[in-house]
Amino acid sequence: MTTATTHDLDALTARASALDATDPLAAVRDRFLLPEGVVYLDGNSLGALPAAVPPVMADAVHRQWGTDLIRSWNDNAWWEAPLRVGDAIGRLVGAAPGQTLAGDSTSVQLFNALSAAVRSRPGRELLLTDPGHFPTDQYIADSVARLFGLEVRRVPPAELPDFLAREGERVAVAGYSPVDYRTGELYDMAATTRAVQRAGALMLWDLCHAAGALPVRLDELGADLAVGCGYKFLSGGPGAPAFLYVAERHQAAFDQPLTGWNGHAEPFGLSGGYAPAAGVGRGRIGTPPILSMLALEAALTAFDGVAMADVRAKSLSLTSFFLDCADALLDGFTVVTPRDPERRGSQVTLRHPEAYALVQALSARDVIGDMRAPDMLRFGVNALYVTHGDVLSAVRHLSEVVNSGEHHAERFQRRTTVT
Amino acid sequence: MTTATTHDLDALTARASALDATDPLAAVRDRFLLPEGVVYLDGNSLGALPAAVPPVMADAVHRQWGTDLIRSWNDNAWWEAPLRVGDAIGRLVGAAPGQTLAGDSTSVQLFNALSAAVRSRPGRELLLTDPGHFPTDQYIADSVARLFGLEVRRVPPAELPDFLAREGERVAVAGYSPVDYRTGELYDMAATTRAVQRAGALMLWDLCHAAGALPVRLDELGADLAVGCGYKFLSGGPGAPAFLYVAERHQAAFDQPLTGWNGHAEPFGLSGGYAPAAGVGRGRIGTPPILSMLALEAALTAFDGVAMADVRAKSLSLTSFFLDCADALLDGFTVVTPRDPERRGSQVTLRHPEAYALVQALSARDVIGDMRAPDMLRFGVNALYVTHGDVLSAVRHLSEVVNSGEHHAERFQRRTTVT
């Protein structure tokens, strides 16, 4: 990285304009209600508001809840929402209908999926996860291992093939993410799935940072289980319901601990004994938060007619351009995200010792990214609404902040909770 | 029950008017947006829409999510919502602040609470529940018992004292509801809590049919654990977040299996090892559905300045009046709900072999109750918005339906899912 000349800036500005002018997804940006003047590069934490959401929410509150009341479970098909929304997510992650459901949080879905996986592999005593995995994945893995008397081994993705070759027959299930949430590194889902399954273990994918961000082909990969959240690249709203994928061949044996009445074969038979529903519907637990569920459903229409291949192409164009801007305009940062596009998710992460204050100072300029302790600045790009102009603007602001030292101001030092 | 005379009807009409005219909660009805012409006696399944909800939801969607975006976790205090809403519910169930949190579904909260209870009573091999308990309570009890190697015993509330006297020292936890969801029978929470605790077991109350319906005094009772839902008498919206109460003295040892990152002592430290937060916050799991959470928070303001003693007095007035109307106007029904007010929750249940068709025919007349298989018609009264006039109207319509036989019409026979 080096100090920019005016010529560099002019060239980058021209390139941003040209790339945005020929962007096949340019019109999709209008499907989101973005605040004026804000550069939003935190859609990997909370997706922006899709324009389809407000009218649906107003209808859900006034007509469905207020007027139709309890009858909405039938008349407005609330009861079917988890499976209907699940199928809509399934379309974005390569899952044929009837294998995905929406509901609860990622943590809860992880618990059910890992527990069911362990139960389906009796006698195998290891549960694998990534030491770099998002904390909740590690916590839930530890909890499930404790409950069922297994042992968690934290094996980095790069070491997984060797580990499986050595001890694969002891492994019940491996829970991994295709994208490192801090660095944005993208792993090879197909190779990992094959290696885990060759060992006779089940593969559980956490798609929080992949669903809606890049093409995922669960059925084609022969994936076993997957979970993911609804509020990042799916833009389903704060704390939107998560999702669970159970490959059809595993559904009949899927034996979860959270045996809520919504997953019963005859939920209104009110029998005192549990009998799971057929299909992925057995993964249902309690009554889902319908308002949040309908917001997620409306949000997913932003993907209507959008090919995930186009999303991926634009995402890579955005992150590549980000790296070029960073190379030209920034000093004192280390690029953490792989430069090889094949190994890059939909974010760029930079390392800087003053990451916290820099992100705060950027936010004061209405450029929103986030940070992950201790020193990583994360910039997520959602190809549905981020432009190359946004990317250049973000890097220019970051350059101005760091060069001027304005992030040293007292108000940017205070530690607050930032998700 | 007998055939009514015009004189009976006139007298009942006059009594309804008089009771409604002197109702100290009459003005509270205006805090709800009830559809014109509908008699809504199903608030024990889905509470009506509080008027405070729509503006809060519009703000949550447009300003908080759409404009403030990720910053809302701090700036609009999304992060604190589960504890803030929990305390608001705590006020209605006699819990001092810091012991109640909102989130997830009742089924999930039951799973965490029962599991933590079992872990705190090692060596005790029985888990007690009511054979008449709502199915999900029984299913989750069975699941927790299976996981931890315990045995579930289904002991009706009336037999609980004898059972505990005989086998109490083997019991880890007893999970009961103060109100039978089918019959509306109210049990003695204080006596049950004492009997269970005298045996050295933990008492877990499911307050789904009590919270917001009648005074509950968790702290005063010395209750151990409680859960409940947000969408019945609390009117928090379809699938509103549930709640969990952990008495302060149990919090430090509360050891739940769903160790999601929101319950971590330092959720943003991103440590790979779980360390539970202090206080009831350790009961948090994953990221909560904020839109549904904020709807629930707004809904709870309908209770502002309302004394639960007044709610109870009006509820009993409504159900007593319902029974009088039924006695005067209905033939062929059996009253299931206890006539003794001390033993009555906030609903009236009638038995009739054609319950399903009758409820459908009533719904066609915009009188909404529900049924529970095989033959129970349930009519819930939420004292915040139901009037004595509503009650009389419901019983009159029911009388007209059953006397005319209009429920025999083909369209009322089809079986659909009704919650």
C-alpha cells in the first residue's frame, strides 16, 4: 500500500463508474431502502432493509394479526410459514424443496442438528469443529459433546484432511463454515464434505456467511446437514429466524432433543407422547415468531430473478476492487482476506492496531463496517445493494481518517458493544 | 341448562350493561384495536392487537432497522431488549427485576430450564409432569429425561402431594401449569410449590395460561423456575418471544445446554470457550427476533397502571357471568370449568360432542373461541378487552347455532388446523 496520487484517485473513480454502469445487478439496489448518504458495508452482520418488508409488516400487524386474529394460522397460512420460508431459502443454497425450514436462532438449530448427528453415529466419540469458528458454534459443540459424552477436537480446516485420514473413523460429525467470519477466507466445501463423509462422519455446514452471498450447492455436494442465519446476506431483519437443512435421506432418522409440539406428526391431536412429523417439518420446535418470520419471507423476494452466479461475480468484482483501492490509498494496514478470488468470501478484512477507533471514526462519517477483536476491520459487500462507488468511498474515508488521525479523538476510544 | 325465556334474556342483557358500566378496566379496552363486530374469546390462544404495537413496529422497521442499521444494537438498545422485556413481564408475574428474560419459544425455554434443574439435582432420577399438561411440556420432559437418564412420571396435580410424600426424595424437578389449558381449572401454586420444595425438588411453573391473566407471585411463593409464552394473555403477537424466570438464588448455578453466544459473559470477546454471563442473562441463547421482541415490548404497555388484582376480579366476573348465561341459554352442553372461582383460570370450557362444528359455525358469526380435541369448546376472557356484553353475545350466538342446527352445514365439518 502506498500514498495515492491524484492520478490514482481519478483512475479508481473512473473504474468505479464504469463497473457500476455495466453492473447487471444495478437495478436490484432499488429493492432496498438505503439511508441517504450512508455507505453500508456491514450487511454481513445485519442486512439492509428490503423495500418489500414495510408493506408486508404493516399488513401482518394490522390485517393478519389485528383483524383476522387467530384465524390467520389457517387463513394467512402462518402455520406453513416455516416450511414455505425454508424452501425460499433452500432455493438460494441449492436445496430442493422439502429439506429446509426456517425458525429459531442459529444456536438452537446448531444444537438440534449436532445432537441429531451424534445420535445417528453411535460409538463415534469425536465432534470436530474449527478453532476459528464463530464462538456460538464452538460453545454449542462443547455443550452437545458434554451431553452425549463425546470429545470436541478443534481442527483448522487446512488440517482436516490429515486429521480425518488418521482418526476419521472416530468422528461422528464435523461442524464447519465455508467462510471464516473474521478473515473472509473461503474454504472448499466439496472437498471438505467428501473428506468428512469418506470417514463415515456427517458434515454440518454453518452457512451464516455464505447463504445469499455466494452460490452454495447443498444437494449437489451431497451435504448432510446445514444451518444458517436469516439476518446477514439474506437481509431478513434483526434476529431474523435461522434455517435448518436436513438432506432428504437423513430426515426419517433425524432425532432432535428439542421435541416441541410444532414438530409433532399431529400437532393438534394433543397427544401426550411425541411422534415426529414426516419430512424436514420434524425439525420444527415451538411456535415461531411470525412477525419476524414474515419480514424474512418478504426480504427474500429481493432475490427474485437474481442468479447466484451473478451475485458471486459482482461480489468478487467488489472485493477485488476494494483490494485495489486499499493497495492504492491505504498505508499501515495488512490485508487479511485472501487475494485469490477462489478463496475469498464476500468481505474484505484489514488488520490495523487501531481497528476499534478506526471503525468508530468511519461510522461517524456514515461509512459502516465493523470490527472483530482485537485488530480486524471487516467490510462486507452484499452484491444486491453495494456499488463499486460505495467501496471506493469507504476506502477513501478510511484513508482520510487514518492520515488525519481523527480516530484518535476521545469519543472514538470508548468500548461499547458492537455486533 | 334450560331453555331461556325473554325475561331471562332481558335480565342478562341488563346485567351485562350494568357490569360493563361499572367496570374499572373499561377504558383499557381502547388500548386494543379490535375488529368491528367481532366477539373475541380466543385471547388465550392469540391475544388481540394492542394499539401501541403498530407505531412501534413501523419505527422498528423504518428507522431502527432501515436507517440506523447495525448501530441499533447500541443506539436503540436492541442488545438489552431480552432483559428489558423480561423485567416488564416480571412485573406481571411477581418477579423482582433481574430474574426474567424474554426470548425463544416456550418449548426452548422449557428445555433449558428442565435441563438446568436436572443438573442441579444429581442422583435424583424422577421428573414429574402433569398427564394433562400441554403436549409440548410433556414432550420436552420426555426428551430431557432421555438425555439425562431420568424417568418421567405423569402425576395429576391432585395426586402430587401423595406421590411426593411417598417418592419425593427421588424427584429432581416437577413441571406443572397453574391452569389446565383445556378445562381452565386453576391449581394452588403455593401449596404445590411448597410440597415440591419440601421434597428437595425444584418447581418449574409453565405460566402460559396465567401470565397476564391472573396475579402470579413468583418471588412471594419462593418459586424456583418458570417459563411462559408472550402471545396469549400478554398479547405480544403471533409467536411472540417466550420468557424464562430463574430465581436469583439459582442463577449462579443455572447450567443450561443451549449455550449460545448471547448468554456469554463477554459476547464480543469472541472467545472460543463458554463462560456464562452473571445473572439471568446467562439464559440468553442466540440472537433474538428483534421485530417480534419489540412488538411484545410495545404490547406490554397495555398493562401500564393496571393492577393484576383488578384483572383477576374482572376475569372472574366475566367467567361467572359466562356460566350464568350458559345455565340460562344453553342446552346439551356440560360445563367443564370449575364453578368455584378459587379454582377457575381465565376461561370457560364447555363439552359438546359437536364441538368442532360449533366452533366453526360460531366463527362464521364472528364469535371466536376455539376447541380442543375431542369435544371441548374453549372461551378465553382477557379482562383487558373483553366485556360482559361480549360474553352474553357469544352465549346467545352459541345457543342460536345449536338450536337451529346450522353447525350441521357441510362447510363446518371439514377438519383444518386450528390452534
